[in-house]
Amino acid sequence: MANENEKPEFWESAFGEKQEMWGFEPAKSAILTKDFFVQKAIKNILIPGIGYGRNAQIFRDNGIDVTGIEISKTAIEMARKHYGTDMVIYHGSVTDMPFDQNQYDGIFCYALIHLLDSSEREKLIDDCYKQLADNGYMVFTMISKEAHTYGQGKLVSQDRYEIFDGVKMFFYDRESIQSEFGKAGLFEITEISESQPFFLVKCKKGDN
């Protein structure tokens, strides 16, 4: 059965009703990742779950070419309206990656992976890793067990709860990050406060 969070109509409704629901300021994680990518001279990145592009523009402003994946047509239209039509955005679910055969210097995946079930999370990490160029970096952010919503709602599976409106969330700790990202070049886990407590996770693809 399809994951509720990955149904197009769920996100069509969210973006259709709430429009630019997170505003236009990039997330703190996006700013930190931009600094990191600039430092590493990253030239092109993939953003799975790009939404309406609020976290994309900061990379483009720093000379980094951005390609996105987004399940909501409404969000893609909003991205085009606000940020122009010259950015490649594939319409579809991240669970259907890859959408191209490109190798990217960097991947930034913000607040998406915790909406997937365990097999979808594993596939996303693997798909992203495969699309990284040698010595490329991928950065993920995900919700932490420190969030006040942890343990709320209906338990779906270990550390995964249906919080509201059918939204299911998996809450991470360092152990589950190590377990899921350990084979994907994991080298840094940072705690960061966004709208809720998050982890910012960095991985590097070795050239071996």
C-alpha cells in the first residue's frame, strides 16, 4: 500500500491550501549546507523533495546548479513562479528515483526522509548515494526523538507514529542514523534546532 505521505494528493492539498507555507527564508540547515558546499567547491546538487524551492535559491545564488524532485505539481508551479523556469525539477515521488543518470557533486535532502517507511528510507539513501559523484557529499536533515511530537498519535512501527491528518513520521536518534547511514559514508551527525529538533547528517562518497 502506498505511503500516505507519498501520495500526490496529500501534497497537492497541502501546497494548494497553504501555498508558501514555510515562507521564503531558507531553513537553517540549508544555510549551513550551502556554506559547506561552497567550502567544498560543489558545482551541482540534487534536492529530492524540493517543494516550492525556498531551500534551492540560496545554493543558486552561490553559483551552484540545482536539480529538484517534487511530487506536487502545485509546488513545482510555485517554484517556477518565484524562482524562474530555468531549474530542472522532475515531477514525481522520491521513491521512484532515479529520474536521470547524472552524478551530482552534492545532494541536500531536507525534512523528507522521516516521512518514509523503513524500506523507502533505505531506498532513498541508496538511490542518493548512487547518484553522488566520487568524493561527493550528501546532507540529510531529519526529525529527532527530542521533538515534542515523539510518542504522540498512533504507533505505526518502532519510533514511527501517525501524528495528524494521516502524516506518519519516523523519529531518529544517533543509533538509527548510524544504522541507516553507516554504509553510505556517514561522517558527521549534528543536532540542530529548526521548527523542531532536527539532526543534520553528512555523508561522503569515497572513490574506492
